[in-house]
Amino acid sequence: SRSCRSTNNFVERVRTGPAGEARTPSQRHRKRRLGRAVASYCLSGDTRWVTERLARACSRHPWRTVGGWIAALVLAFACIGFLLPGNLTSEGRAAGNPEFRQAENLEFSAFPPDPRQNFSDIVLVRSSRWTVDQPPFRAFIQRLAQEGRATGKIHDAQVYYATRDPSLVSRDHHAMIIPINVYDTSDIKPIDALVKRDNGKAGFLVAITGNNVRDNDFNELSQHDLKSGELQFGLPAALIILVLVFGSIVAGLVPLLLAMLSIVAGLGLVAVVAQIWELSIFVINMLTGMGLALGIDYSLFVISRYREERAGGREQLDAIET
């Protein structure tokens, strides 16, 4: 601004001084500190002018502002719906190249993995009455394998009746494991549902475990915590407190609305970033919790400042700009 330029010219004249004037190091140090202080003041003034101009434009054109937010929300919902599913992981990896990672690389290079033992999950079938060599056990396994193939999610399965691998059968021959290969965590859901449906039928116990099952459990736990923590408890509690603070339901809903808008916009950005970098599934919980906290905090500050300016006699638009 003009005042900042005039102040900078004054500081420059003070810093350089008249020609031939001798100055001590302490004087030069004080002048440099003065110059930095003036520069900081001018920068904060320009920033404030930008924010005031933005607030003034939004207050003068409210429907344009609402339309811009609606467009941003539509874009954010589109990114969340099309880009976010399947791009978050529950796996944790160490940053850099620590010693245990170097040891793993040496192990894999010296002992390459056997493709025949390359499986992601294991299905366990047990019967206290029948053994694996008896027809009822064989019939149950064949029907279970047929239902598993019908899901289209199992790309490889090692069944004892085809491989005759004794390591797949327990010592008493009353239990059998079926190693399967599932490519993605989301593909384990129909298989998990199949196992739960067949568990207990005809006296057979069926269970499943593995990497994809574990990751799916983490995902479900994260969604459950999000619903029971932030949505079912955090939002109602925040609404009650805000209504008590402001004494008005409308004023209490404004911070929550702004916080939810920021959460949706943040999730849209996360969906875009997840296309480039691998992000944890718990980023949704972190973003929701921080969005509620920061959104409500800054909304309280803005509403309090607006009420303060209105109480001081300013008009509505002037109070928004301030």
C-alpha cells in the first residue's frame, strides 16, 4: 500500500544515512530490526486487506457465494464417490529404509516365495463327526468350493482333494484348511459372508482368516468408530453446547454446518491425493475429528466477532467485513 511504501522509503533513508556518516555495528543491527518489523507490518496489512476484500465480495454477492460452495460440494461428493473407495489402506509401513526392511529384502532375494504357497487368506473347515476322507466331508467341501467360485473373487484355491497335500489336513483328519488368493480387501466381503452363512450347517464349523480379512476388519472398525464416536456422540454433544452458548438453535447450527462443509471438502481433497500417495483408512476419522474441532472453533470466533461488531453499532455488511 501507499503508507507501506512511504514507511519503507523512510526506513531506507534511516538505514543508509547521510553520505559519509560513520555508524557503529549496534546501530546497523537496530536499523535492520526496524526494517524487518516494518516489512512484517506491511505484509500483515496487505493480507488483512485481501481478506477484507474477500469478505466484502462474499457479503455483497451472497447467492454467488452459496452457488460457489454448492459447486465445490458437488465436485467434492463426486471425488469421494468415484475416487476414494478402494484407495485407502489399513496397512502400515515404516518410513525410509530401516534395518528390518533391508533384512526382508535380503531374505526375499535369497529365498524367493513359492508361487504354490502364495495365498492371502485361509478358510478353515472342521467337523467333530466326519473326517476328510468320508463322503459327507468331501461333499461339503465341494459345495463350499463351488459357492466360492461363484463369487468371482477367488483367483486360486488349494483344496486337499486336488493337491493331496498332507499339510492341509489336521492330524486327526477332522479339520482342513483351504488357502485362497484374493486380490483386494474389498473382494473378501462376499467370501466372508459365504463363510458366515455356511458356518454351522450340517455340523460343520467354517471360519476364515488372513490379510484381507484383517484389513476388512480394520475398515469396519474405523467406520464403526466414525459412526458411534463423531456422528452419534460428537455432533449431538457439540450442538447442545453451542445452543447453550449462543442461546439460539440457528446460531448453534451455523458452526456445525460450516464444520461439515469443511469435512466434505477435505474428503474430496483426500480422494484426489489418494490417487497419488497411499493413505491410511484412518485418515477419515482424523479428518472428521479435526474438521469438527477446528470448524467449530473458527466458527465460534467468527460469530463472536460479528456479534461484537454489531453490538458496537456497525451495519451488517461492515460487521462482516471487519
